[in-house]
Amino acid sequence: MYNCFTYGGVHSSTYGISCNRETHSLLPELRKYTTEVVGKDGEIDFKIGGYGPRAISLELYYKGDYANLRASREQIIAWLSSNKGESKQLAFDDQPDRYYLAKIYSAIDLINDPTSDSIGTIVFICNPPWQYKNGILLTPEEIVWNTIDSVDGNQYIKRFTESGTVRLTNTGSLPVKPVIKLFGHIPSGTKLTYGAFTWQYDAEVLYDGIIIDCNNETVTLASDGSNIFSNVNRTYDDYFELASGQIEITVTATGLSTWPNSLDVIIQFNPINLG
């Protein structure tokens, strides 16, 4: 089965090149932190976690006129080279929403063999070894932590059919004040809790939405933009500021069930980084 890939913003089909994609990398090699014990067989494992760079080997295929491939030699060199040793984004067509940061260390030889579509093999070294999705590095810890159902640009979406928690990551280096949107069935007494901060709405909203703008400190109805802050519980009226790193917000609401009686929580923000 042939596939294509994008490297450094250039799609391999630009040069008529495709690749194999039968092997999907799972875990990279685990780093070893050991030392030999003098006078005894074996060694001590210090049990320090961490993974080494990931190697992705691709066999390349070409079905066009080899004269065109030869004519594109300089452009292919520029495409696959790493100027100043910098990594480029590597993405595959079967996972277009994810990418690695990668570069090629070994020499590349493309072979014109009229009896075969294969023209050679390249090996990408990916460091860090994990994929990125929506700007988030998908480490095993992050995959386990994240409970978001979907991401739409800068909006992180979670549907609740009962009380629970939503976990996500602020990938920025600075705290950020989000816009929090509640849609669907919003029972009276719906409460959001983030650390020591709590927000509670003491009126029922059916099949409409509430927009909590934590930066501008406003609470409005989604359908017409009217000010509905008067229904916010005066004891629990905090506006959240999300710290950098892993975020957990508890959603407490009675009477939720499957759609159309579910509650969609959308947390919208742009990560902020210094520099």
C-alpha cells in the first residue's frame, strides 16, 4: 500500500514520490541507564525513565519518467536536507492532523531501476520521538491525561452525559484567561471547578448556550448576547485563569443524560509563549 508524506511543507507527490506505510511506529527505544557490577555477572538498572529518538525508515517509490526524477535532483536535495541541522515537520497522508519533528542523518541514494518502482530508502530521525497534534506533544503521559473529545482550532470540546472532569493541556509558557462555552442542557446549579476557583449558574438553560469570557469578565447568553450575570451564584462567581501545563476542570450538573440532554463544554484559548 502506497502512501505519501509532507516534509518541511513540501508534499512528496510534488516529485512523484510515494512511500510504504505498512509499519506504524508505536514506542521508540527506551533509554538504558545501567552500570556493570565489578566481580559479578550482570549490571544495575537505575530505572530512570525516558525514550531515545525515533527512527522512521521509508522505502520510496517512483512511477514517473526517470528523466523528470533526474531533472529534479537539486530540488529534492534541497527538500530533504536540514539547513543548519534544523528539524522539519514530517506528516503522513494517513494522519494529516499529526506530525513529527524530524531530519535525515544518513546519506541518500536514489536508484533508477526500470524493473522496480522502488528508488531507495530514507531514514528520518525524530526528536522528540512523539507526534504533535494541535500543538500538543503526544507523550504517553499526555495521551492518558487528555480527555478532550475533539479540537476545533483553539477550541477544546468535551461532551458530558453526567458530572465529570475535563482534562487538557495549556501548551503555552504563560497563564491564559479562556472563554468557556456551555451548550445544550444546562441544569440550574451547574458548577465548574478549577483548583480553588468555582463558577456556578443558578438558572436552567435548555438548548441554548452560556458564554463565560474570563478575560473580559462577562457572562452572556449565546443566542442573543444578553447579559445573564445576575443568574451566577454570588458565592461562586470566579473567572478562571488557566496555568501553563496540565489543566483539570470538574463539571458538576444534575439531570444530564445522552443527547439532547447532554452538556457540551468548550474551552477556548490561544496558548501564550514568551518571545
